[in-house]
Amino acid sequence: MKSIKTNDFYPNENILPDNYPIYYGYLYLCDSIIVSSDICGEVIDLKRDTGCNEVRNCDFIERKLF
């Protein structure tokens, strides 16, 4: 997984519930680290794979990552 550390959140970067779907190649914030997911599954799977406690969606447009 590729990752970038961040210290701020944008208003629409919400905490995702454990049963929320996760998609391969999408960006998520895992304990304030921007991660490109290498799995398809649910938030609980991403938490297990990364060891994080909190997953948020990532507003990559607002962050000007692309």
C-alpha cells in the first residue's frame, strides 16, 4: 500500500462504519494516513490489514492529490 501522512481532515472525510465497502485502488484515511487500498472488502478488512483504528473516506480532489 502507498501512504501519505496528513494532520488535517476536510468536512466530507467521514468516519466509515466497519461494514462499509472498500474498493481496490481507492484512497482512504487510516489513522490520518492516506492509503491506496490494495483490497476489496469492508472497512473491517482494511483495519485488519493496516492495523488502524479509524478509516475515513479521502477527498482527494480537495486535497489536490490528482
